Amino acid sequence: QPVLPYDESAPLQGRHPYDVSKSCADLIAHTYAVSYGLPVAITRCGNFYGGGDLNWNRIVPGTIRSVLRNQAPVIRSDGTFVRDYFYVEDGAAAYMLTAERVVSDPGLRGRAFNFSNEIQITVLDLVERILKRMGTTLQPDVRNEAVHEIKHQYLSAERARRDLGWRPLFTLDEGLDRTVTWYKEFLAFESQIPAFATSNS
């Protein structure tokens, strides 16, 4: 969308398969609320990060794993792309609150709610925050290879704050601290699992 931040009134204009699947899911959810009166709401969140994400191509887990391996973390873009990053435990709490409110207040059914800490940060700034809290002197490998990426996007969570009484539970730095701790423990445990060779006999 040309106007930032995105709010819930922005038209659904997915053009690529992943985008279109999101647009379709929103419309289908709205249909079940309007047509059948089901307690359904639509949630749209900033870029999730946090423990449990094992997609190492994503910037947060990939950066942390690279540092733990003493490797320079890779940034596929030029590092200037701006996003809002949303801690996964905040996401879980937001989903629970939305479910409770939609059940108790039929007027909320079928509505969309954005969830975001509403902090704009570049990819490079995010990586540097992770590097700082991990106490490393490694520098990111900025490759500027990304294509078809939106340069600047972030959400307004004003409606969720106003209509649901929602607030994030964690700051970005608190979420990153908890995330780094999770990956350190997970990867330390993973490295202790013996690799069993299979035998043909």
C-alpha cells in the first residue's frame, strides 16, 4: 500500500501466490462471521520472531545461529528494508485475547485487527542489535541480492489497542533477549545428540 502505516481498512490486493492466499484467508474468515454468525476475527501481525522458528533463512534465527557458529550473518537485501518485528509470545497472547473478546462481544465478529509493536527498524539495525546482545565482533555479510521485496512496511495497531484493550507484553529488546537465550539452549542441546550411522547388514 502507498500509505503507511497499514491499517485494517487497506484493500486486499495480493498479487503473488503467497499474498493472494493471505487475502483469500481474510475474506473466507469474514464470510463465516457474516454469513453464519460464527465468533471469527481476522488477525494481521508484524514479522514474527522468537524461539521455535527453525527456518534458518529468516533473519533472526539465521543471524543467531551464524553467530553461535562464529560465522558472519548474511543479509540478502541491502539492509535498509524497514519492517516491524513482533515477538511470538506477544502474538500468542494477542490471539488469546482476540478469541476471548470475540466470544464475549458479538460486535467484534468478522473484524480485522493488526498487531504490532509499531516500531520501524531496518534489517541491518535488527541484526546489529542481535550482534550486540550476543557480544560478538562479527560483521554482517550484506549481499544486496533480494528481489521483489517491499522496501518499507509496518502496521498500525491502533484498533487493537482501542477496541480490544491490547498492549504488547515485551519490548523489542526484551523479545530479542528471550529469543537469543532460546536458540543458545536449543542449539547447545541439538549439538549433544549423537549422530547414529545406519548399517546395511
